[in-house]
Amino acid sequence: MTPDIPGALSIEFDNYVGSQPMQLDPVGSTDYRYITGSGQEFNLSTFRYYISNIKLEGPDGASFEDEMNASANADEVRGYYLVQEGESSSYFIDLDDVPTGQYNRITFTLGIPEEGVQEGAAGGILDPAEGAWFWTWNSGYIGLGMEGTAADSPQERVERDGFVTEANTFALHVGGWKEVEGNDNMVDNTRTVTLDFGDVVTVGQDVKPKVHVVFDMLEILDGAGIDFSQTFQVHAPRAAIPMADEIPEAFTVDHVHQ
């Protein structure tokens, strides 16, 4: 192991609903795979979230901060990642140029914080034209989005301007990047997550450990007390605060591979 030559570390994100691995169903499907703690049946058609500001720490002082850059040029965007259920390539984040050393903790942000919004026109996964979930300048990005069908959702089927909203569906979006008191659209719903590995991994020139992180969506729904009969559409930052507050509890490190 050569101290002056950096190594790499890989993070794998695995999405669950309680004890069940997450699976997606077609929009409007009544095949209810999941059930909330209060007994409401539902499924998922879309699930995605942004990860940014990744940092690593070690017990002996080793540290690493992922390079961050929001740019209109897609090739220059750094440090922003979209984990999207159903797209397996998005589950893995490879961190390069990690200083040689031992690490036992990771910190990251769920969502796109202020520096990612204020750059103006953005490319790559931050570009709305390329599918990024962006509300408005005031509200910023949707950092966490979940959509599906719930037996208790009162949503009616709606056809408008070429778009169809199916009956009994729900759409819960968590976004917002800046707090302005009294303004419902200006709320900072980005959240910092810090996780211990439960073990120490070594990064070196020829050593690339993998950290397996699990996200449990049920922690968000149950922790925020979501009742689909009352809450089936969340499209404003302030209404999403209860869900945002549960985000740090939804992530755990399942295991690490050395």
C-alpha cells in the first residue's frame, strides 16, 4: 500500500419497504405489495432521491470530501447523484481519489442544497430537461419523491391537458432548499445523514471497500404518520417537513465489504 497514491470506495444504496425489498408496479396497479404500520395497503410506481455532499471520516483522522460542482455543462457536474428505483446503475456511487487510510463513518445530504440551486442553469442529472425533478426557483429540487397507488387514497381519475392522474394514486414529494419564515415555498428540507459503518474499512491503492446502505421508505411514512386517506398529494415544501424530518432515521449501514 503506497500512502501517497489514493484509492477508491464504493457505496451501494438498497431500497426497502419495511422488511421487503422495494419493487415498482405500473401506475394505477391495485397489486398492493406493502402495508403501513397503521394497516393501509399501497404500492409504488416511482421512487427516487438525490444524494450530495458525501464525506468520509476515520477513527485516526483520515477524511475525504467528494468534489462538488453544479454546472450547465453536464460533463462538469460533480458530487450530485440520483438514486432511482428500477435503474440498477443508479444504486452505486464510486468515490475516487480517496486518501489512503481507515474509515468508519459516512455523512451525506439527501437533497440538493443551496449551492446546487443557485448555480442557475444546470446540466446532467440537475437538468430539468433531462428529467431532473425541479419545482421552481423558490422551491428548488424534489430531493425525495415517492408515487404509487394506495387503497385508501381518495384521488379521482383526472384527464387534463394530455396528462392522466389515475384513481387512488398518491404523490409525496419532499423538496425545498432555503428557509424563509412565513413563505410556504421557502423551506429547507435537505437533511444531513451520518452513519457509522459498524466496522473499519481500509482504502488503499489496490483496496476498494464497499459500503452497503439501506433506505427503508416505511420509516418515512410511519414516522411522519402518513394517512393516505388524508395525505395523498404533497407538492409544497412546508407540507413535506414531517417526512423530511424522518429522513435521517430511514438510512442504515447494513454491512461493509473489505
